[in-house]
Amino acid sequence: MSFFTRIARSNFFIRLCSWEYWPFIIVQFPILFYWLFLALRSRALFFFSASNPGIPTGGMMGESKFSILSKIPKQYIPKSILVDYTLPKDILLKKLQEEELFFPLIFKPDLGERGWMVERIFNDKDVAQYLQKIKTDFIVQKLVDLPIELAVFYVRYPNDETGKVTSVTKKGMLTVTGNGISTLRELIFTNDRAKLQWQSLSTKFAVQLEKVVSKEETIELVSIGNHCLGTTFLDANDLINEKLNQVFDNISKQIDGFYFGRFDLRTASIKDLYQGNIQIMELNGCGAEPAHIYQPGASILSAWKTLFKHWKTMHLISVQNHKNGVPYLGVKQGLEFFRNFKRIKALHESI
């Protein structure tokens, strides 16, 4: 491999040439100034807390994901339980049996963001390893194995009877396909998206790396639909229509104090989606993004335009709720939420 090829194939250059891989703070940096402008207009630094009165901080930080799930009508969510992270393994395994939660399962922190410590758990050994790492209460959730995973962003102004879907993102899991010649290691290193996940993949697939992958055989490298873990986010806004608006109007109006956020869900087909036959794994409040902006090849300018509009809508909803009697979160309380969240993450990063 030539010097210039090595440069072009380096992780640094791959990230540099595709803004979707840039650090979160760089992508969001221009939005910081708009947030400060909106805060001045609202005379409240944490004005966004009023966007979803039923969720602490509006869902920007430090909220309980299990508490939010519990607000959603049961027919739309997979069975989930909240677990004390200090629970011994044997007691947890017994609890899973009692709740009829069988492997594979999803374990994820009750307090989390951007795919942090979300794992698919296959057996008792995985449970033991997760308990060794986790330092905060976590959710155990039945695995939803439906073929289509989507992120659907919904907004409704408090004074309006109906809302609408503003963004739909289809998630493409990180995979490689064999050619009958290359090893799994080689396939990973020829796939930019997989190459960036090498550190975790080299551990996960340690015993398979030197095996030749059969022709046309597809291996799913990451099964968690998060962009930070290598999932491709595809713009699926062409799915937005009145049927979709009605489906999410119906669901959202049954969620107390919810006006602005993103449903992460799976469904068997687009027909099922329009009929409301979905399973919602997670509902994120105002801290969520319209994820379609990460479509590969989309421009950063287009993403910023969408994000500015996104924050403008968040502000208008917050102001309407505030005029209807919803208080803004105070600076002291808001900083407490932020510090608590960072403290818990720091505990895990120190391990």
C-alpha cells in the first residue's frame, strides 16, 4: 500500500472527509450560539425543559428512560424492567425467569445517551460481564427482532389539536459480505464504517477474524442501531404522509406531557408502520436529533439548516407551554441534572 493510499485509508482522513463522523461538539458548535440567543429571548437558560413537561429537563439530559417508556401505551413497547445495578447475578437471573424475559435481551442504562453501554446479552456470562461494568440502574428489555428499524421525530404545538412527523430515518446495521477469498479482518478493513469500529470489533470477533467469509455470506457486525456504533442513518422522509402523522398523533397524545421527541422503533413492514403495528424501544425527548441529517453524502450546511429549524420549533413549543403555566427549569436544578449525568459517565470511563 502506497504512502498516499495509507493516508487516504487512515481513520483520521475517513473522518475528516465525512462530517457524519465528526465529533458531536463540532457538528453542534454553531447551534450553541443559537441556543444562547433563544435562551436570552426566553430569559431562561434551560427553556427547552418546557418542551416536554412530562419529562425532566424536557428530555435533554439526565432523564429516566424507563420512566418515559412507562408513559407509552403497553401495546407499543416491548416488555421491559428496571434493574438495580447492585443486584447480584443469581438474583437477576431468577428475576428474568420470573418476568419471562429470555435471552437474547437488550441491557441499557436507565440514564444514557448515543448508544452508551447498550448491549445485546446472549447468556449468563454476558450478564455477569455487564454487571461488572455498569454503575447505574439499567433497563432489561425484550429483544425486538423485527426487520425494519426507524427513528421517527414527532412535534406538536401545545395549542394545536394535531401534530406531525418531521423526520424519518431508516437504520442500516453495520454488515460485511463475504467474497469467498477475504478474511473477516480484511473485509472489516476494506469497509470504512467498519474500520472505524475496529477496536470493539476486534474483541467481539476475535476468534473469527482470520476465517475466510463465504461468498455472499453477510455478517452483522453490530446489532445496536446507533450511529456511534457504525449504523448507517438513511433519509426516509419520503415515508412521511398523513397516515404516518395520524399514527404518531394517536400514540403521542396518550403520553402525558409529551410534544417534541424521537421514537426509536421496529416494525415488520411499511404497511405495518402505517397501521401503527410498531414496537417502540425508546422515546427520546428534546435532546434527540432528527437523525436523517446523517445520511451519507448529505452536506453539513443542509444538516445545520435542519438543526436550526429543529431548535426554533423546540423554542416555540417551550414558549407556548410556558405561557400555559409550565415553569422553566432553574439554572441550579439544571446544572444538578447535568453534573449527575456526567458523574455517572465518569465512573464508567474510569473502569
